[in-house]
Amino acid sequence: MDGFWCLSSAQVEACEELLGPGIPVSYLRFGVDDKFFGPEEYSDSAVLVSFGNDRDRDWETYWSAAEVIARSRRSARVVGQGRRRDQSGSPDRVLSLGRITHADVRDWYRQSAVVGVATRPNLHASGMTVALEGMATGRPVVITRTPGIEDYVVDGVTGRLVDPGDHVAFAEAVIDYMNDPDLARCHGENGRRRVSEHFNTRSMCMRLAEIVGFGVVS
């Protein structure tokens, strides 16, 4: 190979060790379609949404946090794509969606107050796509703190990072945003700005062109 790229800075060292000397490894910032996932006026709807189904998604922690949120905020509604094993609790305000279209995903982002992603410990920045889509829409993101995810979500600036498996901390971070819509709006705007400047498909393709030797592409 002439080169190799990965999608978080935390993966670079691991890939270098795996590949051995002589193969340059580059960090390629992932990007989303910030036109399709365009900015939407912030909604203090008290709705939390989450999507994604890779092997490191931690839906058990997410749904446990959902019950804490539902008990704490009577107006809150929690929506997620993963299956709920326990259907007790607050079924009227905690909704499992299953498979839906990209357009439906976008609509849920627009209805949301917060976008959340719970993951197990991993090295592939699980959840970065959902985080960036939520940021592109102008929503704050609560996501599990794993190596490399800080490349995408800046704690206290565009969202909150919480420890793996800590459903209480996850719920508290979401509730803090629901209780402070001005802060949520500010962090959402910060996130939209970061996606527009650095984490969109245009920026990703330009950087990829540099990595593979095409030079800077306008």
C-alpha cells in the first residue's frame, strides 16, 4: 500500500502499529451532507433522538437513561432506533423506531431538542455520523466518551461527553440541555458551524484528494 487513512486521530497510532513501517497513515475527518441535514430553528420540544446500529452501540445504556429522563421531565420524549428489551416503564414517551428512511431521520432531528448516542468502548469513533448529522441540524449532542470522538464533539462547546455505561450521567447531561434551551441552542449553533467549516462531505473529499496525491481540489 502507498498509504492508509482512518477516521479519528485516536486510530492513527494503532494503524501504524498494525501496518508496520513504511506505510503512512493519515487522519481523514469524516463529513456529512450539511445541505441535506441543514440547520433548523432550535426546538425546546424536550425530545431526545438517537440512531445507528453498529456493533458498538449501547442501547441498554440509552434506554436506561431514557427512563431516568422520562421520570425527571414529564414533558420529555425519548426516541431511538435500537430495540428495547424491557417494554415496561414509560412506553408512551419512550419510543423504539426500528428502520426508517433518511428523510424520516432528518425530520426527527428537526423535532429534537438533543441528539444522543450511547456506545460501548471502541476505537472507531462509533456514533460520529449521527453526532455530525445532529450538529449539522443545529442540535447539541450527548455522546459516550471514547478515543477519537472528541475530534467530532467538543465537550462543553458542541455537546457533552459522558463515560461509557453511565446512564445516569447520560440522562443528566440531556436533562441539563432540556432545562436550559439557551445553552442547548448555543451549543447547537456551535456544532452547525463546525460541520459547515470542517466536517462536511466537501471538506472530506478535498482532504481525501490530498491524501491520495491529487493535491488540493477546489
